[in-house]
Amino acid sequence: MNNLYDAMEEPRYCGIPTFMRAPHINDFNDIDIAFLGIPYDGAVEARSGARQGPRQIRDYSSMMRKIHHVTRINPYDLCRVGDVGDVQFKKIFDVKASHKNIQEFIEKLHSASVIPISAGGDHSITLPIIRAIGKDKPVGLIHVDAHTDCCDEEMNSKYSHGTPFRRAIEEGVLDPKRTIQIGIRGAANSEECWEFGPKHGIRIIYIEEFSALGVEKVIHEARKIVGDKRTYLSFDIDGIDPAFTPGTGTPEIGGILPMEAQRLIRGLRGLNIIGADLVEVSPPFDPSGNTALIAATIMYEILCIIADAKFN
């Protein structure tokens, strides 16, 4: 009889919540893939609440199990997975200082060769993450979102959840020619958020093209653009239709269906993904918790393809 403790075999309502019921880890040398929370939404211009996202996603991620029903991937058999806790902030009301705290945390993981899968937090957190992993050589990007997040400024600030990818390109940590944005939609007050990307080589797939092409062709396009080089995956929960994920700060109707999102991620299997995030879950706007459940499921899908590509 095996008496080793396995949190996955415990009732889902027991124990201290961690991402996917993975062990809480303090020593980064003990893991290959790290879940972490980045409870920061100080760069949101309207509906805040994403700071509470990591805690609720952790709770709902207890619904996840080990083995994927389609791919039969068991990431926990392939590598060491752990929850390293949350980024700690020293000056929470200072955007640049908070971004520095995030960057320093990711740099420690990166230097230990640990792949981060982060739960936000608003989308501004992706900038310091990419700064950390792209400082030696710019990374490619697969970005699922309703918005390009390539604005120059929001509310007279260059550091908001609507500007991270423009800043990353300007700073030379993101390769725009190896960047694809999927699911873009919704009106804007200026066309500059849409114009910046194509001008610098970003491939934008608006939701109308997504629907016309179908998931498989979008997967083919994404794989062609990022190739086999180092790529980051950033998934904004508002990329999914708010009928399913109302708990987000900037909902846009007519989005991707949850099953399409799952198929999309599974289609990225085998790519050189060196980090990922799931952002903009705002629990106050979804009393049902369904947004957090979908977010946790997307994070599990991401975990599976990274573990399979890197450690199988």
C-alpha cells in the first residue's frame, strides 16, 4: 500500500489552496515549472478587481486533475510542478516600482531555469515578465485577447494594461515579426492601437477572421509565425466571450468560445514556449466563479503543452 501523500487524491475542499493542488515551493531548484500569482491591477483605467484574480483562480484550480482527456498528457509525471506563491510588492501604488518587483521575481525563476506560468493581475504585468525573459534575446509572442494592448498612452500614462506590448517592442525584448494577436475586437477611440502592430510586423487576427478561418487554420498561422524559437504565451481572459467569462475588467462581446480556446492551446503543442500568463480575471464581476474556473482550465491546458514539449 502506498502511503505517500498526494494532494490530488484529497477532497477538493481540503488543504491550503495552491494552483492545481501542486506543492507550495520555496526553493526554485526543486521545480521545473512554477505557478505564481501576480495580484496587481494598479495599471487599470476602469474596472479594477484583477488583483483578486490569483486567489480565486487558485481556489477553482482545485477542480483540475492530472491526466488530459484528449492528449493523455500527465504533466506531473513529466516534470516537477510547484506553486511558488505570489509576487510581493513594496510600493503597491507605484506602477514602475511594482513592475520592478515582478521583473525581479521572474528573473530569479529564469536564472534557475524554471518556466513561469503566471496568474494576474492586469495585463500590464506581462511587460516586466517579458523584460525578464527577453532581456538577452527578444522573444516571440502568441497573444490571445480582445485588445491589442499596443496603445502609446492611456490616461496620459505609458504604463497601463493597454500599453505593455508596445513598450516591450520599443525596449527590444519582444520581436514583433514573431508576434501574433488573436481574437481582437471591440471599438476604440483611436486607431493607433490597431495601427502600431502591423506597422512593426505584428500579425493581427481579428475575431471576424478567426471565425472565418476556423481554429485549425489559426493554429497553423500561429505556428508559422513563431516558428521553433523562444515564444511567450499571454492569454487575456477577455479574449473569451463575456457570456462565459463576465469577470473581467474590459469585456467585449462576440469573443472566442471556451472550447475554441482549449483547441487553440492544444494546437500549440510542441512549440518552444518558455513562459505564459493568464490575466485580467476580476472576481468581483462574476459571483458565480465561472470566469476563474475557465481561467484555471486554460492554465492547465498551458501546463500540459509546456510540460510535454520541454520534458517529454
